[in-house]
Amino acid sequence: MIEAIVLDVGGVILRTEDRSGRKMLESKYNLPPGGSEALVFMSRPAAESTIGKVPQDQIWLNIEKELNLTPAELKEFQVAFWQGDKIDSDLIRYIESQREKYTTALLSNAWVGMREILAEQYQIIEGKTVDHILISADLGIAKPDPRIYYLLADTINCPYDRILFVDDFIENIEAANELGIQTIHYQPGMDLINHIQMMLDQY
């Protein structure tokens, strides 16, 4: 029996559908393929912001220093980097429609300030769009650390085996599976709404 539906944010609800901006940056700054994403997501400040240790600004200041950018060039970098990201509005509406029957939540590895970004840019609000929003930067723990799933289960007051969790990183799925959480490993092109509904219809 499933009592709760829990979705990751980046890569599931919010996806990079067009990487042309990032490829342009890699060409402009002589970075290898995937180098723009490595600069943004794989830096030490990014790792520290993911668990709430430093503000998000430190990630961009690090890039500014690494590429020797002016403030205006950094702003252009940010615009180009994010321009291909799209929110899955159909998925959001579907999850909203399930709130009468199921507890709904987001569980995201995300930087300091992500909760405000979700609310201000995408109108995704705790208690309105979904019942709960759990952000690693707020919790001080990131997936796939098993402790974050304990905090999830405790927050939504639901046993592991009654949670359906969707994530795009296999290591996060495997960690959840080890605890008995039911999962869907999202991959590009998947009809996720249909996959979720099939899981729900089994019970």
C-alpha cells in the first residue's frame, strides 16, 4: 500500500531540456564537454551549500574567480546556464491532484535558498502545491545518506514501505530501496505520470 508520493526536484520536476546554453559556455570559456555543469555542481562551495554550510553566492563567486569573469560576465553565465531548464507543469498538476488521497512531498539535494526559488520562480509552495518540502541545505544532510530518508519518513509520518519515491540518480534510488522504500528511477523520456499511476493502481 502506498500512502505517500515523494519526488526529487532537479532532474525530475525541474529538468534541463535544452543544453545549448551550457554548450555555448563550454565553447566560449574553452571548457570540456560537461565542464560548465562541473563548475557549477561539482565545486566545493556547491557541495557545502547542498548541506547548508555556505550561501549559494559562494558557488557563483567561485566560478567568477575560476574563469576570471566580471560581474556582468558572471550574470551572463548564469542566464545562459539556466536558460534550458523547464518545470514539468503537467507533473506538478498531477501531484497536486493526488493530495486528497496521498501525502505528497519533495525531497531534494539543493543549495541554500532553494525553497525560496521554488516559491518565487515556480509557485511551488509547501502546504499548497505539496504537503512537505525537504531540502538538503535545510536539513544538513544530502541523499543518499540514509539519515535523510529517516527524516523524510518522520516528517511525513509514513513507514518506509508505504512511500513511493522518484529520483533520477541511481545511488539515491538504491539507498531508498535498502530501507524498503518503493521507488521509480526516473530517466529522460519516461512517461513519469503513467509510471506513478501504475504503481498507485497496484493497490
